[in-house]
Amino acid sequence: MTQMDYKYSLLGSAVDDYRKRPLLLQVDDTPMNLFAVLEVKRELPRRWSTLSCFRKIRLYSFLFGLAVMFLIMASYILTGDKKGLLLTPSPYHFSSLVSPGPFAFNLSSVKDYAHIKLVVKSITSKVEFHSSRQPPEFKALVNSEPHMFSVIPRKFLPGVKNPCWYEEYTGNTTSDPYRTNLYARYSRRFRTVFQHLRNTFREHLFHHDGKPYRMRCLPYFYIIGQPKCGTTDLYDRLRLHPDVKFTTFKEPHWWTRKRFGIIRLSEGFHDRYPVEDYLDLFDQAAYQIQGNLTANATGSPSQPNIIIGEASASTMWDNNAWMYFYDNTTEGEPPFLIQDFVHALQPDARFIIMLRDPVERLYSDYLYFGIANKSAEDFHEKVSESLQLFEGCLTEYTMRSCVYNTTVNNAMPVRLQVGLYIVYLMDWLTVFSREQILVLRLEDHASNRKYTMHKVFDFLKLGPLTKEIESEITRSPASNTRRLADKNLGPMLPITKEILRDFYTPFNEKLAKVLRNDSFFWENNSKL
């Protein structure tokens, strides 16, 4: 997965000058107006030596700079230009969003334990779960993403377990079919894989009535979350199954980020990755399903039981791009969610979710993505700041609005919202049935991998394995474990754990109730 950026800054502009020389507005710990940090300096010619002239010029320069800044920002706000200057809203710029509420404080002050306990109490008193969201109509989804729906058919090849279809290839068969793929542009690993695909592309074209066709596929199943919950280990083990194929690498993040042109939030918006670029990632697996066309002139897949998986740990929860691309007509909540589009295209898809104690998940997330000066004390401060920001949002908006609030999510120095599993799960259950979603716990997987992997095999309707292959899958070492340097930092502070336990408790209780499994309370948990 990719690291999220939490700086309060201007997102990079599409204009080359802004990309080369990004403009940053530094905001200190005191809430203030945006223009309070603007300082315009002009060096005057030496011949203007009188004090009165000097003061006038400085005044005129300041007023001129202020006017220019105001006009530029107003033009972008009014036009809603997505390719120009994009400001990631900071809570300091919108006092109504993160108001201090009943517990006024300064974010830069020492985090008082008793005060933070009151903040958590205030948050939990506002926790409420609505019965169900109303999914958008199919027509609205098509109007939002017309190209995507024009590329992917509504029906797939019969007799094939994985969703695949034949697409007429209209390009030049002698040219590079991957030359415009944006994954290849930004990923060195992809360039290597695509070189192999280029060399075998023409031999996999199926010719019918004088026209060339290529097999296209979508995943049969998705590993959708959550970050730092063991998705990499599950991915690595499933790759060892002979009937399971994946994208050329883990975490393409197409549904949540790349289709919006997000590579890293700190870099702003790049070109949006079209759905064709995403489908290219499955070509290697599609070739295996298709088999050897020389021996099979009918084009019927020779390995119809192979299934394809895709593993992006952001798919379950990350809808942060919505505020830049969709109209805010739903009282601060996204009008479309990732699962709405997936369901419209693949109503029979299956999903695997791996969860862990959200308290431990947050600390693991901090250690993995933190860059410098990591410590249990620093983690405590970041948790305190994040709780205060979330509590401030709840004074003005509903809980669900705050969970999906891009401004708050980008401002919080640790990703508290990722551990609110039940909020996301309930939204997924508005479009997919409970039978289509397998929810696992990392704690169970770590203690008995054979048990959890058998649950996964059954869920994906995979056939029996030989003892040798099953042993290789279940006994291989765990993947993506905590780095030694991070282990040496030790556990989080006991008071931090207590605060986070209180914060997540009502969400865990609801999760356990929905899943009918009390182990999702995470009451008696050992560290992982």
C-alpha cells in the first residue's frame, strides 16, 4: 500500500510550473484565517529613499498581492477546476468543520489525559448507526463513469468461473499495446512485466470473421482490507494455489485512487488511469485461462476453473477522492462509493476482509508509515490530535459524514478512521449480500493458518489440494511482519491503549453484533 500524506498544503497543480515549484502555505498551531499567513515583500529601488514613499510602496504591494491571491483562489473555487490549483482543505481554514465543541483546547498544548478521556466520551456519545444507506441508481453511476461502463460488458463468457469476455482489438497488431499504460509509466516492476506481455500479445489474439479479439478479465474476488491487518500474508499464500492468479503485483489501488489520477496525495492529481490500464493488469492471468490457441482454434478457455484475485487494502474504506469529483449534494457524504461501481459491473463478485484489533492496527500503521522521530510518546500525541479533530467534526456533522470527510481524514496525523470497520462493512452490505463477503481476523490467522486458509478455499469454491501444496501454503513464513527497528520502539503507552480502547469499543460492539461473532470485541487480545 502507499503512504497517505497528512501535511496541510496545496496539492500540486497540473500546470508544469506548479509541479516544479509547489506553493506551500505554512499554518502554525493557532487557528487563523488563510490570508493571515500571506506576506508579500518587494525590494524597492534605492533611489526611493524617503520613508513615506517606502511605506506607500509596501502598502500597495501588499494590497496588490492580496487581491491577486483572492482572485486566483476565487476563480478556482467557483469554477471547480480539477486540473488546476487544488487546495486540500485544512481544518484550520474552516472553523465550522472542526470547532472546539464543549472542550476547548489548543492542539499544540500538552495532551491532558483527563481531557482526552472527555473528548472520547463526547465522541462515543454521538456514535449512531443508521439502518441502511440508499444506494444510487444504476443510471446515475453510468452517467458518472460512462467510459468505464462502455468498456466492460454486462455479461461474461459462459462456462468460465472467472468473469472474462472477448474484446475486439482495433489497434495495430504490430505496435505496442501497452505503450500508453500509466501503470508502466510510474512503475518499474510493471515495465518488466509488460515487456513479457508485449512479446506474447499477438499469439493470444483470437481471430473470428477476419477480426482479432483479445481476452479481457476482471477479478473473481477482491481482498479489500484492511491496511496492516495481514492482507499481504493472505495474498502471498493464495498465490501459491494452482487455480488462483493475481494482478502482476499487489495493491494497484485502481478503484480508490488511480482512476482519479491519485498516485500520492502530496503530488496532487495526475492523469486519470482509464479502465483499460486496469484490465491490462489481468492479461497474464487471462492468457492462462485462455490457454494455447494453436491447439484450441475455437477460442474456448482451456482452463475455465482458474480464478483471478485483486488485493488493494484501500478498496474497503478509501473514498477520499469523492469531494474533488462528485457534487456535494448529500450533506457531506459521498453520493457514490467504490462498492456501488463494483456491484454495477460485477454483482456476483466475492470479497475477503482481514481485520485485527483496531487499537493494535493503528499503532502498526503509525510504525510502518512514520518516517522519523517515531516513539510511543509521539504516537500518543498524534492520537490525541486526531481524536480532537474527529470530535470537532462531530459537533457539526453526522458520524458517517465525518468518517468519509476528506478534510478530516487528511488532517488527522494517524488514520483513526481506518479502524472503524463496521461503518464501511455496513455500507458494503447495502449492495452485496453477507454470503459474498468473508470477514477474517488476523489474530485467528496468526494462530491457525490452516484453519483460515481452508475457510478462504471454501469461500472461493476451490477444489481440493495435494498435501504437499497445502503444506507449502499453510507453513510458509509470515509476510510483511514488523521491522526490527520498529519492534525496538516497544509497545504503545498504556494510557494510549486505554484511550483508543474506549474510542473503538462502540464500533467493535456493533461489528460483533452484525457478524454474530463476539471475538470481534477484541477484549482479550495478545499483541501481534
